[in-house]
Amino acid sequence: MRIKLHNNMNFYAGLWIAVVTPFRNGQIDEVALQNLVRELANRGVDGFVPLGTTGEASTLSRDERKRVIQLVLEAAGSLPVSPGCGTNATAQTIEFVNEAKILGARGAMVITRTTTNRPRKGFISTSKPFMTRRTYRFCCIMSRAGRV
């Protein structure tokens, strides 16, 4: 997987983990999530990516998404957290990025719409609203971005 980094090329250096969100009885298992993050931090992980693109993030409510970010931030301590914020709707992606930043995340993983394979011009036009925020770090998974 090729990753294109923006703003600070060293931000995503090292070992970053796409964190699963554990559930118990249909609810987020907050204790298990924080224990997992702490255990991974103790084993030398450099950063965390909760709410990844192939997991449960698309099935969580907005409040649940926020809670997962809060829990991971609390458990990660000084380690950076870059939650998945990409959706098929650019406006919603921007909202998720802003919410993550307000909560204290230091970056955001943003994917482009994965059901389309469009040329570079289309990728740039749909990504530009959030990729130009110079005070925030973004990771774009280029293999999902179509022909770039």
C-alpha cells in the first residue's frame, strides 16, 4: 500500500496500528478498548488509527465515533492518534475531521470515495477541501484513490 503524506512527512513514521473497536452486548467495550491501546503502547507502537476504513466505523453513530476517539486518546497518552474520518460524502468527511481535531487527535486518515476510480482531476477536486488545512496532518491511501 502506497501512502502519501501531507504537511509533516515524519508524522506517520514508525509502527501505527489500526485499532479494532471491541464490543460487548452490542455496545462499545470501553474497558477492553482502552486496555488494548495501553497494551499496544507498552509494546512500542508509535501511533494509533481508530475507526479505520475496513472496520466497524461505518456502522457507528456520530456519538459512538466521538467516544471511540476520546477513549483511544485517553489511553494513548502522549502517542499520536489519527482516526479514520473518510466517508463517501465530502461534507461529512470535513465534519468528522473537525470533530477529531477538537477532541485532540493530531491527524486524520482520510480516504477518497472507494467506489469510484476517477482521474487525478476528480481526486484533487473532491480531496482539496480537507487536504489544504495546513495545521492538520493527513494520510491519504493512494491505492484507494483511483488513477492518481
